[in-house]
Amino acid sequence: MRCPACAEPDTRVIDSRDQDEGSIIRRRRECTTCGARFTTFERVEAARLVVVKRDGVRQEFDHDKLVAGLAKALTRRPVPDDAAEQAADAIEATLRAEGVSEVPSRRIGELAMDRLRQLDQIAYIRFASVYQSFEDIEQLKREVDELLAERAAPETEADRAPSPAAPLGAGPRKRG
């Protein structure tokens, strides 16, 4: 680190402290040439995420844009106020965990639809209808039918088994 007073590249650290729960390190430094003291801050720089659009254009990932899109789909739905922000955080964390620097916009859209599908089915349909550019009402109907089919999934064997409290054949007897 260069000294701000004399531009000497040789400085020494005389004190280090964590700030913001360890995400920032504050260092007090001293120039070995002129003796000037100054403070520097170090923080981890997250790798840039670049979104590759359908037409090949690349632009930096915009967290706020993702939040706005999710929030629009969740408008007037019975979800917590911070649901869009939390979903966007989870999507960004997933993308960063994948360890790639370039992400197709299609991948972000898929993750957004998955999150909305879990949060609220109406919000999911709103988002999907715009994102997938449904050509006609039939495509929309197929998507809704798929959601309804998931809801009415067949019962499991455990759901159909008789209750252990009522053994088979143990009903009132007729006397004759």
C-alpha cells in the first residue's frame, strides 16, 4: 500500500481490526520512510456476475432489477413484504454458488419462476406469462392445469391405509 503523503510503496501494518462482522478489515499503517500514519479498509470483492441476454448482449447482474420483477409479480399477494428481496437474495446466492461469471438470462428466469412457484402460484403465473411470452390462452391454460395437477397429486399409500385405531373387520356385529 502506497503512503498517501510521500507515495512510498513500503508501509507496515501497526493495527488490524475486523468491522461489519468480519466482512471488512480496518488496518492502521505507518510509512517506513516518512512515518506518516493512515488507515485502509479491505473488503472481499464479490466476483462480477454478467448476464448474457437472449440476443447475446452482456450486462452486469442487477439485483435491484430482479427484486423489482419479482415484486411486480407478487403485487397484492398474501406474502411477506420482503418476499421479493429474499427470493432475489436466494437466486443471487445460487448463481454465485455455481461459480460462473457469465449467466444466461434464461437461467435467472428459471430460478425466479421456481421461487415464485414455491411462494405463490398466482405470482408464478403472472411472471411466467410475461417471461415465457405465452402466444395464446391455450399455453396459459396448460400452465395452470399443470399447477392444478401438482396440487391434486395422488394420495400416498399411507394416506389410503386404514387407521390403526380401527382394525379391519372390527365393526358392530349383527345379532340374529
